[in-house]
Amino acid sequence: MSDSLRAPEEPGPSDFANPLTSREVQRASVWIGMVVAVALIWMLTQPLLLIIGGIVFAALLDGGVRLLGKILPAPRGIRLAIVAVLVVLFVMGFMYLAGSQLAGQAQALRAVVESQVTRIMGYGHQYGLIPADQNAADLGKQLVGSVGKVTAWVGSALGALSSLAMIVVIGLFVAIEPRLYERGIAWMLPMDKRADFYRTSDKMGHTLRRLMAGRLVGMGVEGLFVGVALSIIGVPMAPLLGVLTGLLAFLPNIGSIVSGALIVLVGFSAGTNIGIGAIIVYVAVQTFDGYVVVPMVARRAVDLAPALVLGCQLLLGALFGILGLALADPIVCMIKVLLEEKSELAAEAEAEA
């Protein structure tokens, strides 16, 4: 057949010079990239949570360094070393002074809680509120399952210690020179987006420091007040309950519910009057923390809706276990700041146009 009789050639699907083919390949690449990114994030959730935990710990250290800088005009490295040493000394001193006493009380607390739960189960069986074939162990499993799975890598003592060690190491490295990592992330962004990134990063850091400051103050206030007040009214194991209340205060909403249940159970184990007094102490401490401490320290900078935080705690706890539950509040805080800054930047760009 003569060349003059052949149909004119058109670009095929393998010819990327065709604008249509090139555009479709780019669209497909975007969708494939998004699917791969989501899959990688899901598979790497545990390391990502450890990194976020390290950033949160770095924010705590950075807040201490900035606070110390107001009274000690020393280089940042020296102030960070002082803050780290003080933290280590506090933890070691606390464990040395109260460790043996609290360890003994922990065994007694477990026995008291088990007996009180069994007693409540008995009332439930008597009045038909709980099925007769359900015992306290089954109820405990249901409660744990409703909060979320505790993965083996966090649930075991070795996994918890290794995870905590990684969080501390990452936090120390970030706190030593935070601008280094900030510039590294900004380097991967277009030049015209870097100023917006620095602005958002500064706002995130400020808000996270305020949030963590509020958590620390709340932990100290709740733990101290609960321990002292329960000791005054005669609740058994008051020091241990104060320590647990302080530690659980790091988990807003859920932590207060768990600590309140422990306080009430132990209080009523010593008598009705002491149990009522324990309820009054718990309500008073939570009211003081919610209406005085939190507004003074963190709410003006964070302003997170309690229902939003609780919902995210339940979701992240169900998906990722204890670490997801503990980091739900900081994650929501950073996402909220990111969305607010994006909205403000869009409004500014629209106003300039």
C-alpha cells in the first residue's frame, strides 16, 4: 500500500507528548500517590505517634527553657541542660521518697477496687440491672474494649519503656535546636509558601506550649489538692489516689472520669460518710481546675471544645491504643491551629486581591 494512502498517525497512549495522555497520567499519579500516602501513614502510625509524642515533650522542655530564660540570661543549651537535670532529679526524688510507700498502697488499692466492683455487681444482679451470668471480669473486658485496644507494643512493660525512651530522645533532640528541623521542613516547600509555614509553625509551638503548661499545672493542682483533702477526711490510700489523679489529669475528660471512679470506690470502702466526702472533694477539685486553673493557663490560647476532645480521644484510643489516647489532645490542638491559620491566610489573600 502506498504511503500516500495511509491514515494520518495520531499519538498513542504511550506517547506522553499528547496533552490528553499527559494530563490523565498526572491525575492518575496524584490519586495513586494519595492512596500510597494513606497506606503508609496507616502502616507507620506507631512511629508517627512516637514522633508526635517527642514533639510534645520538646514543647514541654522548650516552655521550661523559655521560662528559665526570663530569670537566667544564659545560652539556650545551658538552660535546656538545667531543665533536663531538674526533671530527672524530680522524678528520681519522687520515686525515692514515695516509691516504696505507693507500691504497697497500689496492691491494697487493687484489692479495694475489686471488692467494691464485686459489691456493685452484686447489687446489679439483685435488682436485675446486670445479667446474672456476667461477672466483674467480663465487665472489665467490655470497658477496656469500649475505650480501645491496647496494642502489645504499648501494653507490655518493655514496649511502654522503649516507647517512652524514644519519645524522650526525640524530644531532647528537637528541643536542642528546634529551628534546624523547622528549616528542614521549610526547605521542602516552595519559596512562596515558606513564610506562611514559619508563621503557622510559630503559632503551633506557642499554642502547644500553652496547652502543655495548662496540663502540668492542672496535674499538679489536682494531684496535690486531692491527696491532701482525701487525707484530711480519712480516705484510705489518699497519697496514691492523689498521684493517680495527677497523672490521669494529663488525659482530659477520660482521665478525670477514671480518677473520680477510683476516688469514689475507695471512699465508700471506708464508709458512707467518707464516700460522700470523697465525692465532694472530687467535684470541688474538678470545678476549681475547670473554672480557675484551665482558663488562666491554657483555654485562652487553645479553646478546645470538650466534646471534640473527648470524641477524638475515643477514636484515637480505639485505633491506636494508650498512646493515641494520650496524644489526642495535642493532635487536635495542632490541627485546629493549622486550620485557623489556613483560613486566615486565605482571607488575607482574598482581601489583597
